[in-house]
Amino acid sequence: MQKTILYLALIAALSSCKTSKLARLQPGALKPAVVTQPTPHDTDDPAIWINPADPTQSLVIGTDKDSDGGLYLYNLKGEIIGKSEPLKRPNNVDIAYGFKIAGRNVDIAVTTERETNKIRIFSLPDLKAVDNGGISVFEGETERDPMGVSIYTRPSDGEIFVVVGRKTGPASGYLWQYKLEENAGAIGGKVVRKFGNFSGKKEIEAIAVDNELGYIYYADEQVGIKKYFADPDKKDDTELAFFGQKDFKSDHEGIAIYKKSAETGYLLISNQQKNTFMVYAREGSNGDPHKHTLLAEIPVSTIECDGADVINVNLGAQFPNGMFVAMSNGMTFHMYDWNNIQALIDQFAK
């Protein structure tokens, strides 16, 4: 049964950070532990990179969406500590670990570059281009303009695939999936799949991949969330689930997947115009892995959030059970202690 959605007046007590002007726009909103330094133009989407040597030194990579934009690198204090080369309107970003280039394993960030119709790939944590200028996407199509991006790393063999969405597209085959391959010391890619239904109402931007369970989720922005198999070798483009149709004020935006265990956790999806996140069970509901009923609605201080990411790793005293990071108006990203979000989910479950 769908849980009754209640706002909790005591949410503000869960965080000790100071209330900003933006936070006061959402009464009772959960406040972030950290607000990043602003970028010059327009933040859009974050991703969290876990430092394998010391998780407390992990970083957030975020896009600054402009014709003179780029990828920005933040430490866990929210300070900007690095920037990529200039990019022509980077939109979304995702991360993969251990791509082999010239015999060495390299962690990578993949972003869409809308004005050049490419995906761009950078090594981490130094944000150096490793793509020989980028991989052209949606070639041969009249509707290109790449926006959303997410990465599937296949558990069985470590092969890495990038799923790309666009500003507008056809009723079917809206998303294209590319297999990344080494090419003369750089990273190239080839199309291996075209899939995904589209309502035609607005666009598909938010995409998230659950590597362990093997699913892709994406937001048909004013309609709902759709779910497909992630592995292109399955050759099965069945739409497995379509949910959230009546739970959102308007746009369905950023999708983040919190993993409590190998098979359990939460899907957190931005209810953009309401400044909340809708929470669904990652493992499904009532014994059905493709039935995702609403568990909770979490009001946050992020304003009109486009993109989000979450991790379950201990990042130190400030984020002992992981961190949730979300884009906000004001050219910033907000970092939340996962414990505070989990406390609210638990309250709704009672």
C-alpha cells in the first residue's frame, strides 16, 4: 500500500548547518551539511568519486552548463579544487572505475557536450581528457543535442557502456547505448543499442543505472519513471516498469540509487517544482521487483533540482553512512549526510 505522505516539522533539527535564503524558501526542509562554492554559470548534475586510497578524500564532480562551461571538482568541504578544459554546454555526468588504457586502470568521468553532439571522457581525479576530442553521438539523426548520461559497468566482465539521452527524440529508440573501447591510447565508443519509449511531452534527461541488479531507470520528464534491462547483450528492450505517474508536481528529474546492500535500498527522484525527493524501494514492492510504490517524500533545501547522486560509503565523521548530493539553483551543489535522510525515511515507514 502506498505510504501516506507527511511533512515533518522537526526536520530542521536533523542538521546543524546555518539556514540560507534558499533554504527558507522550503519550510521544514532538510538542510545540507555542505553547500559548494558556486560555479560561474549554471550547475546541472553531480557525481561522487570514491578515493580508493582514502574515502575521506573523495570528491564530487559537477557540471557547469554553459557554452563556456566545464566539469568542476569539489572536495567534501564544498571547495572547488579543479576544473576540466572548457566545454560547450556540458549537461550530465557519471563515473566509472578501472577502464584500462595503455595497460593501466583509469577511473573516468563521462559528460555530455550538447553544442558539439559528443560525449566527453576525463580521467579522475585529474580531469584530463582521454577521449581524443570526444565521441560523436546520435550520428545520422536530426534530433541530437545529448543531455542525460549514465554508465553501466557489467559485473561479469567489467565492460563499460554509456547510456545517452537527448533534448528531444523519437517515440522509440530515444536512448542510445555505447560500448567504450580503447583506441590508440584514448577512449572511443561504438553504438550497441537503441531503445527506450518516449511520451513526446517534454524530454528525457535523468538516467541512472543499477549495476548490481542490472537495470536502467530514466525520467520521461512529465510522465513518469521507466525501467529497462541494462545489459545490451540481453537483446531485450522490454519496458519493465513505469511508475511515479501521479506522485510529482510536474517534472521528474534527477535519479539517485542508494544501496543498503547488494539488492536493497532506495531510488531517490527529484520532484523538481516541489523541491522534494520521492523515495521508492530499489528492490521493488510486495515481492515484485518491478513494482516501485512510493515510500516517502523528503523536502530538501535544494531549489529546482536537476541532478543528484548518492553513495553508501563511509566518508568520515560528517558522512559516516554515505552522502547524498544534489544540484540547486544558485550555481551550487548541496551535500547531505545520509543518516538524516534515512531518519526521515524511517519516520515515514512507521
